[in-house]
Amino acid sequence: MSSLADLAAPATGAAPSFSSSPERVPAIDAATLQRWLRDGDELALLDIREHGQYGEGHPFFAVHAAYSRLEPEVARLVPRRATRTVLFDDGIDGDALARRAAVRLAALGWSGVSVLAGGAPAWEGAGRTLFKGVNLPSKTFGEVAEHAFEVPHIDAPTLARWQREAEPFVLLDGRTLEEHRKMTLPGAIPVPNGELALRWRTQVSDERTPIVVHCAGRTRSIVGAQILRDLGVPNPVFALENGTQGWALAGLELERGSRRALPAAPDAAQHEAARASAEAAARRFGVPVLSRAAAQAWLDDATRTAFVFDVRTAEEFAAGSLPGARHAPGGQLLQATDLQIGVRHARVLVLDDDGVRAPVIALWLRRLGLEAALVEGGLASGLRVPEGAPPALGPVPASASAGQLAALPEGTALLDLRPSPAYRQAHVHGARWSIRPRLLADARTATGGDTSRPLLLIAPDALVARLAAADLRDAGWPAPTWTTHEALVAAGHGVEATPASPGDAEAIDYLFFVHDRHDGNLDAARRYLDWELGLIAQCASDELAVFRPHGEATRGLHGKAHIDS
């Protein structure tokens, strides 16, 4: 029987000595982690708990890489396998889950892995804060930016009065099209923040009409408004205070189901003006523009991590990009940097094909504290982006046929690995909900510890089944089979709903923290906005010190203005 260690040779030299022994995984204490976070060297601090656990409390600089999808997530977030990497969990059973994850990564070639002894509780016990929520650095910097740049705002009642009285203004939704279509302010035009520099001129016909940028809460409203101010937009620019949630809290109706599309690209004159203003903004802030040779040297440096992002729209990326570049729409790269970059002090190359969007995104990434740069020629630079071999995940378990599903052997144990909300809504009779961190214990319970008993995994996709099967094989189970929930239903198996099972405490994959703030729960909206407003006060000085809001010459372009009812 093959273990995961047999499935791939390490990518960087010999595997660590603990590659098959969890108890030998190196451990560091919270004081050491604090020193590592401040020493300026590359570090990946990975929370390998599930999304619900991560969102209920994690260190400020932690990046989420759930154990349920550990190997492909770490390959994406920490592509250089020699990177100094610290994993942590809840500290239960001697950091058992983090140690198991370290063994998995070591077997696949990650050579600098250790665990935080005692996990998240040890960090809190050392006097450091565990933060609720997600995208902490980006969210916190939005609040920092509001203060640093004195970003003008307008409140919901005043904006509603402008609408009623037909005052001239342009209302832009700085979020993704998917979010815009779910709910937006009445009449808002979808222009994600990463597209503002390129497209704002197509919506404004004079220099007097106010421009209002909104999001769902605070961050993208603030960032979007300041992007326009950075660009020297002559119009009055405002962030809508508290976004769609503030609108709802003011008793105003949101628009749902908008089918408005991203505005068309600008004409030649508008494009040239956009390029000039973006270039000027980046130059004022000191964004480096690397030659092709210098950028290639970044990519070829085996001692450093370099990420390469194409920040255009999904449609443009799909039509063609630089081989090896990753797609990250600019606005979302700023909003959720920790979903794309898992290594502190890594280098970041920001590319486009128009010289408009990349300069703005690189500027803001540098404000966030990242070592970001542009490249002469952008996507046409001809850079050779190294593409590391994907981690070897072991064989995909056999998929049960329709005939096999229609006549499952008596006593077959069913483990449902789909997200907990999907299981609550409908699952096959007799199926037990499980998730990879708890899979071995659940498999023992479901089979009574009898490894000869048939075991069927119900998974949302082959990847989830493949990762789960690796754990089961290493624990002594014969190769399991897998299927989907839909295939079981098609084979005639009955379903049931259990809205309260798994219970909230067991549904570790789902973040309940103000999860329904967009669905009419005004108390949840208030708590979320209070959370955003309180982020700066929770931060230690070393957490805030990474941000670099100043350095650009934007002061004096606009006076401070706040318009409230």
C-alpha cells in the first residue's frame, strides 16, 4: 500500500527527516513566530483549520489553507517549496492536525515546514489578538486609508435624497459583477475597482458631476474613491458610507437581479488619458518599472518567491495571457490579497496589456506593504514564468458505476464530504457528514473500526475524493470508491434534510459570523460594520506598521468633504 510519501519525490533536495513521522515535526513557540514575522525574510503562516474555524479567530498575518484542500492550496499560495512555512491548528492533541499536514507537505517537497506549538490558542495566550473575519490585511488597510487620505464620504439618506430630487451624479458599484447582480444600489453601474482607472471616463461627461463609489460595506467604497482621487479625477468623489448594508440600515430598498454589464472599453482618446493618469499616479508613489531582464531575474531567483498576476477581466484573461501568469482581477486582488499571496515579503509582478490597470493595482499593493512592481511591456514582455510541477496527490479513487450505486453491498458506510450547508439541505439516507480533518475518526465510527467493510465517499468533485482517499489509504483502509450526491439520487436512493445537523459547532467549514448580513438581517449588518470599524483598534503596532499609505503626492488634489444628512 502506497503512502503519500511514495507518490512524489521532493522538489527541493531531500525530504525533511520527519516526512513520515508527525511527532518529529519541528515546533516553534509564539515568541519565535513573532520574531520571524518581523525579521524581513519570507514566511508563510498558514492556518490549516477549516473556513469556519479560521474566520472565528486567527492571527493578523495568517493565510487560510484548509486541510480539506491542503496540498493544492499550498502549491498555489506557497509555490517555492523551500519557503519558511509555519502551520497551525487549534492545538488539540499536541497539534495533531498541523503535524499531519506538515508530514503531507514534507512528503511533497516542502522543506521548511514547522508548526506553531499550541496552535491559535498559544498565539492568543502570548498576548496577541485572534481576529474574526476574513481578508484582514486588506480590510484593515481600507480603514487606514480612510484616515490617511481623508476620503470624502456620503451617507445613505443624503444619496437617496439626491436620487429623489434627480440631482446629477454617477453611482459606481466597485464590486464584482456576481456581487452586483445579487444586490446593488438602485441604478448603480458595475465598475469593479480594478477597472475604474480604465473605464470611469466612459460614464462621466463633465468635471462637475459627483461620482459616488459603493460596495457592500466599507473597504471597496473607500479604496475605489481614493483610486479616482489618486488619478486626479477633477469631479467631486465620494465613498458611500457603509455601502449596501448602510443603505439597508437606513430603511432603503436595494435592487436585486441587475443585468447591467461592465461598461465598454474607452475610446482611443479616453484610453490615452487613462494611461497617462495611471502612469503618473504610479510614478508619484515610486512604483518600480522593471526591464524585462530585471523582471526575469526576479523570476529566476531560486531564493525568493515571485508571483505574477494578470489583473485584467476574466474574459480578457481567457482570450490570452502570458503563459504562467495567474489571473487575479485587480479590485479583488486588493480586496482579498491573502487569497492570492501566501508568502510575506514575496515579490509581485503586476501585468496588463494597456498600461492603465496594472499601475494602479501595483501602487495599492505597495501601500499594503508588498514588494510589487510593473514590467516594461506588461503582458507582451515575453517573460518566462517558471511553472513548478503540481503536487502528486495520489491516484483518484475509483468512481462507483450506476449499477454499483443501485445495488450497494449491505453495510456500506456512506461518508458525505460535501459542504455542510449542502448536507443540511439534502443528503442520502444513512449518509454521515464528514470533512477531511475528521475523516479518519468518522470512518472508524461509520464502520465500527472494520476496515474490510465497504466505504463509499460522497464528494463534490474528484479532488476532494482524491485527498480524502489518500488519508484513508495511509490509515489502512483499502482503496475506497467515490461518487456524487447527484449520482446516488439518480440511482434511486432517497434523501432527507437535516437543517440542524451537523450542528453549528460541528460545521467547521462554514463561517457563521454575520453570514446573513446581505439577506435582510440588519443586526448582522450592524455587527459586521462595527467589526470593520473596530479593526484598527485591535491591531498591534507591528501589524499596522506594514502599511505604507503615504509617499504619493496626492495631498492637495482634493479637499476633505463629507456629505451627511
